[in-house]
Amino acid sequence: MLRIPQSVYDSIVEHALADSPIEACGYLSGREGDAKTSYRLKNTDASGEHFSFDPEEQFAAFKDAMSLGLKLIACYHSHPQTPARPSAEDIKLAYDPAISYVIISLAEDVPVVKSFKIKNGDVSPEEIEVL
Amino acid sequence: MKLIINGEAKEFSQTKLNVEELLVLENVEQPDMVSVQLNDEFLKKPDYAAVFLKDDDAVNFLYFMGGGE
């Protein structure tokens, strides 16, 4: 279960819409499944089909979260054209077994947000509760 | 050896430890897929095995994040 405050949920959806047709990406920080804040990161691929984080920005987010007593608990990215499910590339590049992978799909009229755990190529859907 | 790993103090029984070995101890299966900062300075991946740690070093590591639709 990933619990996300409405304001944070709205912020990541807004990010996805603002960056479309480029994939938006970032982190959610929080504690043990409770998201508290989000960090918008630059998609260094600047692509509508791929995303990569900038390590400098990753560490800046990590250190800011740590200064607030929080951890990076989820990575989010958008799928401007396709459903909210991990692609083969998403699964292949999901190296962190501890984090949640949140996908915001803009393929339908209304954005769809889903979360997954991905470990060794195995994908498990994770319920999202918006608070 | 006492190290601070991703903000958490940890004690290791080893007296000599390089970054690559530390990542293995931290259950990182693919060290090439993490970025590492030692005392706030980025390390180059080819240097992970050559950089040895000392007491109170702060090591932060984050996994590569990427994908595509």
C-alpha cells in the first residue's frame, strides 16, 4: 500500500501533464509507504518514450529528504501515450527492489496513476490510497 | 569499521573494505547500476574496487533510475 496526500498526487499528475509529450519523472519521499513530498527531476533523455534521472539531482533529492527525516520511497514517471503498467524497459531497468514504481498514464482522457513493486523482473501491483 | 551508509551509522567487522565490497555487503546485486558518493564526492564506477574506506566515511548510493513506455 502506498499512501499519497492529495496535494502530492495532484503535483505529480500536474508534472506529467506539464511535461507531456516528454516523459516526466521524479521521486516521492516519505516513511514506510506514506509519501510526504515529491521531487520533480529532469528527464535527461528528454524523450516521450524513455526517461533517466540525473545523478546530481538524485542525490540532491536524497539529501533534502534525509534532512527532513524522510527516505526516497518511490520513483514516478509518466507514460504520455501508453497505459499505467511497467513496460519491458521499465522492468529491465528497475534495479531498486525496495522502492515503489509509480506510473502516471496520460493515454486516456483522465490521468491514471498506478504503483508497482518490481523485484528481479517480477511485477506486483501495489494499491494506492490518496489521502 | 564504522561507516555512515545512506545516512545510517553501521558497524562492519572488516578492517579493510573497498566500495565495491561494501556494495556487495549492502546487497547491491549490480554495482554498475548505482551512483556512489563518498563524503559528498561522486566516485567513478571503475574506481569502486580501488577506493578503500576508513572509519566514519559517509557513503551514499542510489540506484540508476530509468525506463520507457
